[in-house]
Amino acid sequence: MLHHPPIPASAAAYLAANDPGQPVHFYAPGVLDQCAAAFVGGFPGLVTFAVKANPAAAVIARLWAAGVRGFDVASPDEIALIAQLCPGAAMHYNNPVRSRAEIAVGIAAGVQSWSVDDAGELAKLIAGGLPQTAEIAVRFALPVAGAAYDFGAKFGATPDVAVHLLRAVADAGYRPAITFHVGTQCADPAAWATYVTAAAGIAAQAGVTIQRLNVGGGFPSARDGRAVDLTPFFAAITGALAAFPTRPALVCEPGRGMVADAFAYGVRVKSIRDRRVYLEDGIYAGLAEFLSMPLPAFRTLGPQGPRNGAMTARIVYGPTCDSLDRLPGEVALPDDLASGDWLLFGAMGAYLTGMTTRFNGYGQWQTVTVAAL
């Protein structure tokens, strides 16, 4: 009979008892189950997962087991991954810029929903032989604040253009829908209400009754260390549906909000020189997202437990020989910080796996399953 070693009680307990020799991505499956249950049990519609946030097979399989039945796939590789791991899952291709070859892959794989934000992209779908049974969701963007950074800068038609696109989708005989993305790590439920109300206006101006409304992702994770209550977000979305004379079915596609809080990331201090701190990982690997997002809440762990010294602003570098490998600004760290200590960053389940490079020979890390983070 096989005997498996016990799962460490926590990330801190593992680091106190082991010398892993490289950064550690700590995974708490029970927390992932809780996050999935909050969406599947609370959102009044179809919950899909944005695969780009964390394409790890163990994560995808766990979400599938938890009742997530749809996935936002943004490339042929993600389509192949979901087809392999979750046969029969609904696939939505909501990256609105695709090559003709990518369209062909999606059609062959049975992608059920596609987004567009440009007339040329709609024409490519039609010319590519998209089946008439497919859903085409018009993606629009608004200048709405509240997110860590704006997704509308890259994708999303203006409302006026969205009206014409939605009418063209309906005239072409496809299932008309609307979609949007409020922006990543959006802490304001009113942002969704504003978008939902605007979507109703677009549908009314186009004279089209949409079948579904995809409210996108952007749901926040607990980057500040405080648990997120999704209830106000779902309530704001549901309440704003009153703007539609005929309420469409709802879809959401959380990425970060679904998986981030189920992981933490441990990075060791390599060296300290006055106010400069050098870590064993940096912006070319697991800390890449820190260039565009505020640092999440983190703990500093020494050999005897948490460091409790007075906080001092430090310049923090990664391990590579590139001087650009630096966390933005200065980071408050305890003044008793020492080489060999660990920084344990919370809410690190999103965008670490897919963004890590091997520049300068760094970028290796291991995943350790723990009972709690």
C-alpha cells in the first residue's frame, strides 16, 4: 500500500521545515474549491473560466470537477488544452483579434461563442465559414474607472460602433450577444452596472434582442489580504438587467478572481546591500505582473518565523544581470530582514504560470500543495 507524505499545514510551515532551493508556488486546493463555489453558486448565469489566468492542468481539472462548465479560450493552444482536459465543455473565443488560421481551428473544435469589436473581424468570421448556430458577441468599451488597469485601451468598440456591429451580426443570421470587460482587479460593483445599462442601450439602438450578455471578468482577488465578497458584484449586475425589456441570459468569465487566492508565491532573499535587496526571482519570471499591478499583501519570514522589525523602504531587484529587473518604486520591508529570509506573496494564482521566462537561466520554481496559505 502506497503511503503519501502528509500535506504541509501551511506555506510557512513548509518553508520552516524545508530548504527548497528555488521559489515555491504554494497551492491550496481547498481555497480553489471555495472560490469556484462562490462563482458557480452565486453568479446567476453560466460561469466560464479565462484559461489565460492559469492554464495549469491541475487547476483546470479542479474547476471542471467543481462545476465550471465553460472556458474562455484565447488561442489554439488553449482550445486544445480544454478539448483534452474537459471534453464537452463550452468554449468561448473572446480574444477579438484572430488570424484566419485561428478561426479555422476554433470552428473545427466547436467553439460556441466568439467576440468581435471591429467590422473587419466580423467579416473574417463570416468568410471563414462560421456556422450560423454560433453566437457572436459584440465587445464594447467605456471610460469607466475602478480597475487596476484599463482593458478598453486595446479591445472594445465604442458604443456607436457596437450598435452597427450588433445589427450586422443579427442581419447575418448569427446569435447576437454583447460582451465587455471592466478591467482587471476592479473593486467597484458599480462598474458592472454601468456597463450592463450601456449594453441595454446598445441593443435598443440596434433594434436587436440579444440572447446573452457576457459580463466578462475583472472580479477582484484578495490582493490586499482581505477576503472578497462577490455578493455586491452579482447584485449590481442583476439589478442593472432591469434596463433590458427582455432580460438576456448571463455569462461571466473570471480569471484572476477565480484562481488567484488559491496560491501564494515564496521568494527567497539572496542578498542585502544597504537599501538594496536582491531576490531569487524578479520581473522576468514569477514577479512579472508586478510591473503593471500593485504588489499584493505579503509576509516576511525568517528562520524563527515572521520578521517584525520597523518597516523601511528598500529598492528590490530580481536575480538577473539586467538592471531593469527591479520592482517598481520602493518596497517597505522590515529592518531586520536578512539574506535567506522568504517573502511570501499572496493572491498569486493568476498570470504566474504563463508569464515566467527563463532569462539568464532563472525562472525555475516548484509547486507545493498545502492545506492553507
